[in-house]
Amino acid sequence: MRFCVLAIVLVQVQDALAATPVHPATCEAQSRAECLDCMVMNGTCMSMSGQEGCSSKSVQDCLECAWSTTSNSCVSIVTPSPPAPTCSDVKAQTECLDCMFMSGKCMSMSGQEGCSSKSVQDCLECAWSTTSNSCVSIVTPSPPAPTCSDVKAETECLDCMFMSGKCMSMSGQEGCSSKSVQDCLDCAWSTTSKSCGSSAPSPATKTCADAKTESACWDCMVMQGKCMSMSGQQGCSSEPAGNCLSCYWSGAMCMPTKSGGGGMGVGMAVTFYSSHKVVILFDQWNVETVGQYVLSIICVFVAGIATPLLKDYVTAERNLPLAVRGLLVFVNFCFVYSLMLVIMTYNVGIFFAAMAGLTVGWMVGERLKVTAYAKMQAERRDVDDLRVPLASDINCH
């Protein structure tokens, strides 16, 4: 009976012990002698500093502890991983090497000795700074992308473009063919800033419509890396390549020059427009109001009438001195070609005024020719009537 009771008590004690949670071991040593810096290595608990007592500890109790003189207690320590080496850790100039890890080895790009013995972590690219007398890290920077502003000479500021696998110049400048893809830049020389700039227009580049007056509406074009005017207008040379615009004044606003038009020159309109604002022949003949427009139409109409009449007069009056006839022919040619230029303003009103004037002039000229011919025939008849009859003309009766 006693044996049974004892067995039951032992079972209850074991159950109670099994139910009690096991707390992990901590650095709770009460004295410095018991505060050991133990570490599990190769399945055995041992001390890194040779302290005795670690070998008798289990794996769970093998703690890395140290005595804190501040709190006078045993505290846990964790051996920190060594910090990553840096160039600033090197104190001697002879040990400041420009090492680089390549092909699984640490080597020096400049042939310095000592890199081959370094590990991957210690293979640092360093250089000695004479300014701070210290070893500093260097990173080989990638070469910056070339820009037009890097070009300092006007002769080297080329308008190159990469096309069909080659670098070539649109204006035929020499030197583009020898450039690489990275150096094939579309540049233009600015006479204002005396510097080389990119020909590519910036997003905020101006347009022809930004010119509000005729004097600011230029027919510019990039040629030979420069912005210049085909018609000799002043102001194009001061424009950067991005703002080198080919425009023409339509009489009401500045408009971009259209391509084509049967070989029309730059700055010339190639479509008809209807407006009372037009510039005729000269900048001074700038029509702005309706009254000026009506007066201009009358002048063009009268010039159209005078052109064929003057030609007919020169043809009919053959008795005039040669110098006088030559002068009249010169004036007639001026009328003819001036009317041609007036018509090429492509203003509807001016065009029809010139055409109407030429037609009326031809009709008046033909009428005068008929009148002159009739008058000449009448004069001949009068002369025949007054002529003295010859003896052969007298009939004998």
C-alpha cells in the first residue's frame, strides 16, 4: 500500500516538473568570476579568452557574457560583425592602394603591389589625398556625355547627324564622318554668345507667330552651322540654331514658310489670302488700314493700264530718238516686273486689280490702234484726192 502511494506521488511530481516552463539561460552570474565569455564551437562550450568553467556548461548555458563595471552586473554580449573596411581606415600612404576586384582576383590597375593579398572585402579602390593627407575612396566616373557647349572653336562647331549608321553633316561640313555615335552632335555657332550650342530646338522655342511686327519676321535658315537670311535680312545671325525660323509676313501676321511652291524663294507666300493688310514691293508700302488698301488697289490698277499702253506707244512712235525710246523701254520693263512682284504677294484684291488693269490697258491700246489706223486711212484718201493728176492719167475724149 505504501509503495503504491509513493509511486503516485512520484508521477505527480514528474508531471508538475514537465508542466513548468523552462526559461532560457541568461547572464545572471552574481560575481565577476562566474561571468564567462563562453561560445559554442564544434559542439563544445569554450571561452575565447581562456576563462575556466565554460567547458562544464551545456550548449543552452553556453552564453557569451561580460562583467559591466558601470552596473556591476553580468550582461550578455554579442560579438559584432566587423565593420566593412573603408579607405579612411588606411593610415599610411604606402598602404593606400587603388585595388579592384576583377576575374576573381584583387589587383591594382596601376600595378601597385599588395592588392593580390587582399580579400574581396578589403579590395578597395583608394587614393592618397595630398590635401587632407588621408586615404580616400575613389570611384572611376564614367565619362560625361559630350555636349555642344564643350566645343570652343567655331570651326569645330559642326551640324552633324547620325544617319544610316554614319555621322554626317546636312550642310556638307567636313569633320562629321570621323566622329563616333556619342560625339555626333547637331550644333550651331551663336554669334551673339560666341559659343557652340545645340541645334535641336528646346521645348520652349519660339515660333513664327511670336513675331508681331514685320521687322521681326525673318526668313532665316541654318547654313554652314550658322543662322542666316536668304534675302539678307538683319537679325538672323543673332538667333541660336533652335530659333532659326524661316518665316514670311502675310500682311496680317508672321507665318512659317511653306515648302514646295515650284521653287519659290524662302520667305515668299505660296497661297492666296484675303486681307486688307499687305506689304507691296517695299517695307515702306505697308498697308494696314482699309483706306490704304483701296488706294493701293487703285494704284496697282492704274499701273496695270499704263503697262501695255506704254509698250504700244514705244512700238508706234518709231520717229523718236533712240535714246528716248530706250528710256521708255526701260520704264516699261520696270512696270512689267514690278507688277509681277506685286502679283506674287498672293493678296486676292491686289491680284485682281493688276489683272483688271492689264486687261483694260490692252483694250484701250487696241481701241487706240483702230482709231489711229482709221485716221491714217482717211489721211491717205485726202492725199490721193489732192494729188495733181499726171498726163497719162488724162483721158482724151
